[in-house]
Amino acid sequence: MTRKLLYTTVGLTLSLLACEGRLGARPGDELVPSRRDGGALAEGGTVTEAGVALPPFAPVAATMHRLTRAQYTNSVRDLLGTVTVPTDLELDTQLYGFATVGAASITVSPRAAEQFEAASYNVATQVFADPAKRMALVGCAPTAADDACVRGFVARFGRRAWRRPLSMVEVDRWVGVARTAAGAYRDPNKGLEYVVAGMLQAPHFLFRVERGEAIPGDASRRRFTGYEMAARLSYLYWSSTPDDALLESAERGELATTEGIRAQARRLYAAPRAREALTGFFSEFFKLDRLPPQTRDRALYPTWSPELARSMLGEFERVVSDVAFREADIRDLFTTRATYLDQNLARLYGVTGTFDETFRRYEWPENSPRAGVLTTAAFLANNAHPVTTSPTHRGKFIQQYLLCRPVPPPPAGVTTDIPMGTGRTQTFRQRLEELHLSNASCAGCHQVMDPLGFGLEHFDAIGAYRTTDNTLPINADGNLDGVTFRTARDLAQAVRNHRRLPGCLVRNVYRYATGHVEGVGEDVVIHDVEQAFAARGYQFSVLLETLATSDGFRFAANGG
């Protein structure tokens, strides 16, 4: 039996796989707030504490979400057990900062369809070539191509893989696939192998299909079904397919209520696997996928290596996990003195003691220049040049991504290259102040970026601490919206306490969780989530739970 015959039998074609989302996002419009006109308040709207008028809630249309690479890999492993998932899959497309937003906006190209096809046969073969793995998955030994064992497996596996029960028509169709393949190979187990491979390349697996259901007495919007909510929750908290408990909760109708959603959200958050998935949000938020490919001038930074970059990522992920999952104020990410070091980072940071390849918790001394994620090598190196630091990049990140203040691109025709030095002995700060802040065409933008980045100039292009630059003392003084700072830790404290930080974080989590950029009619949801987040001590679990039970996460517009 050929794979082409399987496609014909199942009715899977590239046209089915090429399902389009409806977001229409533009990559250039990254992490900025929705526009608000501040006009008259519509009936049912909200006036914020700052006097901004927000219109009443208006959901966006439901859409389809293609699985990201992480979601695909996690889902396959949760369905099949211990298998090696091929890595030669199409790369994620990040829009507005997140792969989940991109996944709701892209098609499956013919090349990607071929990759998914090859991957599905690969993992199915791994399972069915091993009798123990096969029995663990199937749970019975089929004696015929369409016996009770086969039919039961098709229904059970289909429910998990497609995140909803299969209809009788679908069960019959897939039993037919098993019958055809088993007849060709004269092996009932081979029939089940083709069922698994086929279901894993079907649109109902590769895409989270969301349509919503009508709400009796409410024609203004649709409610996501229990099974759609199960998938939304599972991919938010675990970046993977729902488990049986979540699907059973959907079947009982519990996910139609905020109480039922809250109970499952707390269960999912408490599971150890939530740490990895949700830490991934922060890695994506901080753009750390850009770090491993970076290079450095080895004459200036001889210790730079791919291994050091991996250590940097490991430290960042552990610091985030430590703060987010011990029910601390998530803003402590910027001021915590706790970190995690291995021998590569201990050497880079000049920390004495016994370190090896494993990470060990370490507490920065009170007088240390480091505290929080802004002084981790991952953040500092990720926002630097191969030869020099970049106060512009570092300051821009704080303004645009942590405080949600859009920074426009440079005017057309303006070169962004830093010219060679003039021969005078200057710090990099002094050079940039001449180039950027004394030039009227540059100062408008750079005055909101560079001064913040100057606060991190005590750290070089790979994050090592220094007291001088080009033999001159470093000046790290600055001001963030009226709060002065003299050191990186002062700057981090100012960012932690900034009034815009919590709302910006909520907005980003909302985009990550829903897979779209919020519309004006969703600003009230973001406002309400931020209020609940603040009222309960800025705990990350509260942010997620409040978002998961919000109208913005539960409802879609009619149409679409």
C-alpha cells in the first residue's frame, strides 16, 4: 500500500492542509498597545483609573491555529510516548513577537505538508516497530482489520489526537483505512500504524479548529465549545494536547462555566510540565531565540562559544521559573538576587567556588552589581553587537517590549552603522551622545532608548562586568520617567516599579494565549485582568487564571 493510496482513502489533500487564518497581522507592528481614541464612552464601557474610556467588550472572530513546532512536538510525545520527533520541520513564523500569533495567520505550504507527512510515518513506525510501545499505545492485540480492538483504538486515539470525539462517520472512515492497510500488508497492526500516521497529518491534528457554538438568548457572540476550551487551556498551560481529565471535563460540560475553567486552570498550572511551557513564553517574550546564532569578535571575546550561549539561556530560564512558580510577585524578575550558575557562567561572572556542567542556585551578594533578568548575560548579550555593547538595543527593548511604548524605525535613508572612532579617547556612551543625541534627526527616537541602555554599560557585549570603557570610567547615570538611576540595579528597580510594566505583561500574555493581537473591543478585558493581577500581588498564576476565565478567552464574534 502506498502513502498516496492512504491519502486517497482518507481524503487528505494539500488543499485541506492549506487552511488560512484570518488575523492579517503585519510583522512590523510588534508589541504595541491597541489605539484608543479616548472619545465618548459607549454604553457598557469602562473608564480606567487614568480616565481613559474603553468601549464595551467585543470579541474577535474564531480562527484556526496551526500547531507551533513546540506544540507539535509535545503533542506527538503525549500521544505516542517516548519517540524521537523529527526536527526538520518548517520553522515557526513569529508575528507581533509570538509564534502562536503567527500560527493563526499562516498556511501549510506544500513543503511543510511533505515534512509533516514524513514525520507522521516516522513516529508511527517507531511505535509499531516496538511491541512494548505498540501495546502501551493500542492496549489490545487486533486479530482482524476491523475488530473491536481496532474500532476502540480508532475512537480513543482520535479523541486524543483531534482533541474531540470522532463522529461515527469518522470512525468508520478510519477503520476503513486500517482495513485497507492491513489487507495490503496482511497485518492488522500495520493497519493501525497507518491510522496513527494518517491522523497525525490531518488538519484536525495540525490545526486547532475553533468555531464556537451559539449561546441561547445571545446573538451577539459565540462561546467556544467545551472541547475547544480544553485545547485552549492545554496549549496555554502545557503547550500540548489536552489530557483525558481535561477532555472528560469538557464532555461533562464543566468548561462552559468560569468555575469549571478555573478548576482546570489551577490543575494544569500545578503540574510540573507547566514550568517548561510557560517559561517558554518568557524566552519568546525576551526574544532569546536570537541568541544562539549570534557571533562575537573572538579577538575581543575569546570565551564566547555556543556552549556559553546555552548556559546563558539555562540561567535565564531557571530564574524565570524560580520567580513565576513560587507565587512571588512576577515583577521580582527584575530585582531578584537568586540566580543559577554553571561553570561557564561562573567563569564569565567572576564567581569563585566549585561549579560544573550542572546549574546550581546562587545568591548575588547585597553589594553585587547584578540582580534580575536585565543583568543576566542572556539579556545583555542578546541586545549587543558583535564588537560592542548596544545601549540603543537595550534601551529599545525596555521601552518597546517591557513598557509597551512603540519606538518608530529610523527615517528612510538614515544609516544606523556606528562609524569608527575619531581618534579621541571616548567611552561608547560619549560617542553615542555625539552621534545620536546631539543630532536633531536622530535625537527624537534615541533620547527614549539610549539613556536607558546607558544604565547597563557596566556590562560588555557578552555580559561580563567592567568598570571602564576604553580606559575611561563608565557613567551609568540616567532617568526613567522621573526616577533617577546610577547603576543597573537602580534601573532594574525603576523598571520593576514602573506603572506600565504590569499592563504590558498582561497584553503580551493575552496575545500569546489567544493567538491574535487584541482589538479595541478587547482592551477592557486586558484592563480587568490587569486589575485582578494587581489586586492579588502580581502573581503569574493569577494573571493566567484571570485571563483563562475572561470573556476574551471564552468567546468569539459571530461570523468568521
